[in-house]
Amino acid sequence: MKRRFGNIITVFLSLGLISGIWLPSIQAASKDTSGIKWSTLSDLQSVDLNDIAFNNDHVYVTVGDDGTIMHSRDGKQWLRSSQPNSLVGNVESLATNGEKFVAVGSNGILLNSKNGITWSSGQLVNAPVNRDFYRYYDNTYPKKYSLVGWGQKVKLSDFNFSDIIWDGKRYVAVGTWQLQVLWDHPTVITQYYTATSSDGVKWSIKPLKYDNNKLKKINNNIYPTDPYKINFNGTKYVILAGQVAFSSPTISETWEAKIPGGQLNDVLIHNGSFITNTKQDLLISKDGLKWNKFDGSLSLINKNKSTVWSEQSFFEGKKINKIINDGKQHIAITDDGFILLKDALNEDYDQTDWTIVRETNTSDFTNIVFDGKGRYVATGYKYISFMYSTASIWESTNGYDWAKTEIEDASDYMQWTNLASGNGSVIAYGTVTAGPKPPRNQYLFSSKKGEWELKKFPSFVNRVDGIYWVKGQFYVAVNGGFITSKDGINWSKLNSSNITMTKIAASNSYLLGLRAPNTQNEYGDLLYNSKDFTSWKKSEINLNKFSNEYWLTSNSFSDINWNGKQFAVLGDIPAVATSTNGLTWKTNKTISRLNRLAWNGQLYVASARSDGNEVGKMYYSYNGLNYSQSSQVTNQNLKTDVIWDGEKFIVGGENGTILIGEPSK
């Protein structure tokens, strides 16, 4: 592997990385009715890149998850493209007729651009109503789902586009139509479809209908998955859906379904025939109906093709999602957002021949804190295929500019399970996933940015269940009891407690805690109350009355908060509760399961659980009982606590996502 460091520095300057610091590049800023403007630090992210193409002017465009679109003039220096503020979802596929780029993706993403820099949204024309679209598959429709407006026109956001091509006359896309039918249950109705447009702006959509009885006669145990690839050889279209290939001479309502043999990965055109690859074989077909083994080689297929297949599908543990050849160079895109180059004459796809021109931080943020004195700390964790997991600590002095901190004494394979801060000090604790195991009572301590020391809890500590700052001191749940420290260095003796807590919220006279799982296999996150940290009683809050689905029945809780006047808790089901004394409670149902909670003096802000379409959403409430959805700007899983620093909300998540919420001033 070669790294041309001069080129890399130039590229990172354009992306916002200077001297190891990620400068803020705000993307998808959107203000909701609460006055909060939400945005992501896009250049800190390491989302997957899914497709790449170039036009007649040799402008390159690559697209990826979480609304990522970038452009380049040479394939080496990449810049973010301008896109609609309402764009939320993964951009899955890209096509061009040489003059216009068109991109499609989840949540109804239909975009077009003449230059690859500025993008506009497309629209459905003559859209059918939900009832009629569903009736293509059945003579009736499930009226019992009252949440669905069956007489209403289909919504673009219910269409998840997976692939797009230019067939010489028009753009053709495929995907899956999904209707969520219950608020408190992830039940969805799914149907397959094709969409066409001559200009990439106005789109017509049709169901993809096939004879399931014929397919069962071929193999009664194989069913099509969501369609994900389409191609056209001049006379026939072929769509791949798992082990099933659909074929049709036109974009019609009825397609022939065949089972070529094995999981079908991609489909290209070679000398007028379709070529598809499975784990074992290359298969060839002239009409998409009759498939045979292909006797040629990958190098034969790749010769003079703009899209390249490679037997080497991974680079440094990252999956290579596509390789293109512009006649001068090969450009590859990968999971985690890497972009690679090599000479076009080099047909050897060994890892060592690639030059990295864009690389990312590749961290999922799992914890985030504000120390109260102008410093932010986040812990990162990333599992890399076929390699060990890696860990990192990131610091910032403003919440926007983040730098990865190198800590010599800490293992690269640490999984940071706890992060707590107070009075300018930060404690990080974790477990090692590989290599030598450090003592279980070892932790990292820092009172100054960039300076971290290995410390040890008292020698009797062999289990840590939670660390947090409460009532002016660090509280560490250990060995079924707890220890405390005002400075994070000098610790008390072991204090007894009848219940071990993973998190505590405290008023002047009362404590609320979330219980840790115990050795009797009792679930954790049940709510308890106490006056002294040692004697805890279970708090009786019945939230199950809000759930009519057995799988959601739970009296566990995901977060607790004291705002100076009342406690607020988030249920493990779509329900919340508040109390002024921790004993008597008001409860209410929510439309989403909420995960983490913060208060800024005027309103609560909560992140949603990673349930289906709720991934990446934020909610707000003025009283802790009635929550409304904020403007959504990311579809990444938000994993950390939500913090308030006196000026803005911050929450972190997977693939290096940092979400900022700035209230109106």
C-alpha cells in the first residue's frame, strides 16, 4: 500500500483536517419548530461510499450513506457537494448520461445535477394512491391498518431506491416500497417497483409484478429479496433480488423470474450479454432467462470497461464497493469512506498497489461528556472486518473541532464502557478486547486536554458497573457497592449498597437510579429511589399500559434526568414519566422509544432508539411528557448521551457522527 503524503495533506485540507484536527464542516443544517438548528459535522464521519461515476467532462462524483455526495476534478481531491436541506437517508446509486448525474437512495432520495456540485430533488408524477399500488399484488388491501392512509397518494419517502442506470433513452431505477403500519411495532408492508425518468427530474413509478406460482415450481424454498441491481443490454432488462433474477424486454408490470444458481451479487454487460457473479461462479445470459457458467476471466470482462470487478474485494479490512476505470486511472470506493487510486494499466488489484487519497477516522462514538470547564471528550470504538476492534479518545475545546488524542499507555484494543466528567476532570474506563489484559481496577484520568494518566481504583475493585459525577463527586459502582472521589484520584473505602446502580440523578433530597444487571439474571435499568446511596427501593411506574404489543412490555428505563424542579425518565417502551419528588409520577405515551435525555433550562431534548425508521431522530419536549420530533438531518445510530454545554446540544453516534443542536438566540 502506498500513501502519497503530499496528496493526502492537500485532500485533507479541502476536507477540513489540519494537523490532526477535524475542522467543522456543517452539513444538512435544519431548524425545527422549537427553534433548534440541527447539523452534523460531516467531515468527521466515516460513512460507507456506495457508488461512483464520471461524466463527459471527467467530473467525478461519489455518493454514500447519510446523504453523502462528493465531487472531484481529478479523482484525487474531493469536496462536498451542495444538496437539499431535507435530504436524509443513504444515497445508494448513481448514473449519468454523460451530461447529467442522477442519484437515488433510501427515504425517497431522487436527486439530479448537471455539474455534480449542486443538486436538486426530483418528484413523482401521476403518483398512485396507496390502495391501488398495493392492489397490484392483491385484489384487496389490509384495511385493519388504520395508520395507513389507503386513499392517499403514495409518499416519495416510502420508496427506498437501491440502483439506477441510464439505458440510452431514460433513467431506470429499482427499489422497495415500504409502509409502516403501526406506531409501536416495526411492521411494514413491502412491495417491489421500477421507476423511470427521461430527464432525472420527473419520475413515473410501477410495481414489479411476477408470477410467484411459476417461481415456486422452480424452487419452493427460494424467494426474491428486495431488488438491488438492474442493467440493460439493449434488448432486455435484468434485475437481481437475492438468488432470483427478473427479466423483461420493457419496463412493464410483469417480469419473468428465474433462479440462476447462488446468491447474485452484481450484473454487468459483456459483448451484449449479462454477466453476474456468485460466490462460486461467473454466469452468463443473453436474455436474463437462461443462465450458463461463463468460461472467461475477470480480466477479460474488465478490459475496456468503465466498471471493474475485482476478486480482491477488501482493502485493509474495508469492503471495496466499486471500482471505475476512466482510461487513465482506477478509482475505488470503500466502506468507511476511503477513496483509492491506481494506474489504469495496472490490472493487479492487490492491496499494496492502491494509493489512498481519502481516509476517515472510522470510529463509532459511544460516550461523550463536557467537563464544565470548556473541554469535550468522546470515546470511539470501531470493529473492522477480519481484524480486532480499535478504540480511541477524542477531545475538543468547542464541540466543533475534534482531535484524536494519542495515549501511549492505553491499549489500541480498549472498548471504553464508561466516561465521566466533573469539575474539569475526566475518567475513562474500559475493557480490552484483545492482547494483554490490564488490571480490572485500572482507568485513565485527565485534568488537562491531551494529558492522560493511568490510575488505579483501590486494589479490592474487580468489577465496575458505572461511573458518573453526582453531588459534586465521582461515584463508581464496584463489587456490588460503591466508592467516591472528589478529585478522581483519591478514593473512599468500599461503601455497601443493597442495589448496584449504573446511573444516578439527584435532587437536593432524593436520588433516582437505574439498576445494573445482576448475577441472578435479573434485567437491568429498572428504576429505584434512595435518600442516601445505600438503601434503594424500587420505584413503581406502570408504563405497560401504553403498549399493546407483547414484545414491547417492559418497565425498564433508558435514561433519567433532574432539571432542578422535576425528574424525567424515558421508558424502554414508547412512554415517559415525570415526578417532582421521585415517588408520585405522571406518565404519557410517545410515538418513539427514546434513548438519551438532556435539559437546557427551557426544554428537554432526547435521542431516539435505533428502531427502524427512528434511527437518527431527535425529539423535544417542554414538560417532559409531550414530545415532538425535531428536524432530522442524519440517519446514523446515535449512541452517546445527549449533553448540553450551556450553548448547544451535542450527541455522538456511529461512523464518526457528531450531531449539533443550536437553539435560537
